[in-house]
Amino acid sequence: MYKHLTLEIEDPQVLIMTINRPKALNALNTEVIDELDDFFARSYKQYESLRAVIITGSGEKAFVAGADISGFKNLNEATALQLSLDGKKVFDSIENFHLPVIAAINGYALGGGLELAMSCHLRTASDNARFGLPELSLGLIPGYTGTQRLIQLVGKGRALHMMLTGKMINADESQSFGLSNLVCSKETLLEETVLLVKKIIKNGPLAIEETIKCVNAFFDADSDGDQYESEQFARLMVSADGREGSLAFLEKRKANFIGK
Ligand code: DAK
């Protein structure tokens, strides 16, 4: 269905999306950006039982080694601005997606690749993963919200250090920085990521969705995250799932959440 994205259903609830341009280390060209846009805006709806998405890269070397540098020479200021806005729209739609999206980082996550991973809700990494924003070495700056999201995840000092030096960090450092949530061998990365996803989706779907929204509201200057949290807490308290969760605890049984 897509030229550069392979979609596999792990079970009806978990979709594994593989960015598939291994010869260019899965670099993001406009076609990949358009396909990501199509999936997160529309096509996901055809997977009715879907509860989570895992994004990974094809091959052994890279998650995504950045935006496709070969396309840069054709850009003028107006098209570069449009490219940035198009990319940001897609990455924002991932960050605000109602289901958890996890980046399973199986190698280089550089530039636009790290920006994509940072727009996901969580990141798992194989022990050969490498992370960096090397745009300054190209005379550029991160253009897909990297300057903003890296600070949110690792803090200003570490973010500036990574960006100004272009230094790559390894998987263990990424975990100690809070950039990766889990590190494992490359052989077990997808398996471990699916296990993590399954722990998440045992919880109520509405509660998962609202937790993502509350956390994102903290970083949205136009939102009052505190107020939003109180309102959603109250709404979930009287929802079918909110009632079921408490009742199941008291009755010492597993909750049967229905997403309402
Ligand atoms: N784009 C295009 N091709 C790439 C690529 C990339 N980002 N990264 C690797 N490739 C290609 C290589 O050209 C090579 O192709 P062939 O020569 O075989 O045809 C193939 O993938 C294998 O790469 P290497 O031979 O270089 O492999 P190595 O193992 O030696 O090195 C590496 C792996 C990841 C260290 C190296 O490939 C590398 O440094 N790649 C570039 C990493 C990088 O600088 N990435 C950041 C790109 S800047 C914008 C918005 C966002 C952005 C830009 C603009 N606007 C709003 C306008 C984002 C910018 C970036 O992401």
C-alpha cells in the first residue's frame, strides 16, 4: 500500500511500521513524510482493533539516518519552510496521536530520524543505536522541532551539548539521559518493545489517551494542563472504564475495559 512504509500487524492491537529505504539508511524524503502523514491522519482508521503503533527502521544499521540530504540542493527558502512545516505537522500528529506510538530504534537515529523518534511517546533502543542531531555540521539547524523536543526530553545543557557539538550518544547514554526508556540487544528489540506495548495497553484506552493529552498540554502554551487534567479526571471517574477499573480492583479480578 505504501512505497516506503511496511505495515505489519503483530496482533490485531499492535501495528509495526517499518521505514523501508535501507540503501539510504532509511533517510526521510518527502515521500516518506507524505506516507507517515497519510497513516497518522487517515489510514490507521482501517485497523479497527488497533491500540498501539511501533515505528522502526529496516536493516541492521539504522532507524533513520536523518532527512534525505540528497534532496536539500533543490530547496529554496520557501520550499525549505514548507518542508519544515509539513514535517512538523506529521511529527505533531504522532505526538498527539490518541494511541501510544513507540520508536524501536535499531541503529542510527540522526537529525530528522531522532526528531521522528522524539515525537513518539516512548523510545526503545538496541545496544547498537546511536543518537544525534548533526545538522550544524551541514551548516543547518534541526528543522523538525529537534531544538524544542530534545530540551524537553534531556534538559537544556545536554541538548545544547548534543546540538552544538553534533556528538552522537550511544544507547546506554541515551537511557541515562532519559531519551530511551529501555535498551536491549538488537535481536530482542522488537520482542521487548511489543512486551512494553502490551503492558501499556492492558490499561484503559481512554485513560491512556487522556494521559498523553495531559502530558502534551504541559508543553502547549495555549493549554492549561492542570485544569485539563482535573476535568479529564472527573470525566473518566464517571466513565464506564473508570467505574469498571475500581470495581474490578474491589472484586479482585481483571478489569474489562471497553474504551468508553
Ligand atoms: N540522506 C541521504 N542519504 C544518506 C543519509 C541521509 N541522511 N545518511 C546516509 N545516507 C546514505 C549514504 O549516502 C550512503 O549511500 P551510498 O553512498 O551507498 O549510495 C548510504 O546511505 C550508506 O551510508 P554510509 O556509507 O555513509 O554509511 P556509514 O556506515 O559509513 O555511515 C552514517 C553511517 C549514518 C554515520 C553516515 O551515513 C552519515 O553521517 N549520514 C548522514 C547523517 C546526517 O548528517 N544526518 C542528519 C541529516 S540532516 C529541514 C527539516 C529537517 C531537516 C533538514 C531540513 N527543513 C525544514 C528544510 C533535517 C536534517 C537532517 O536530518
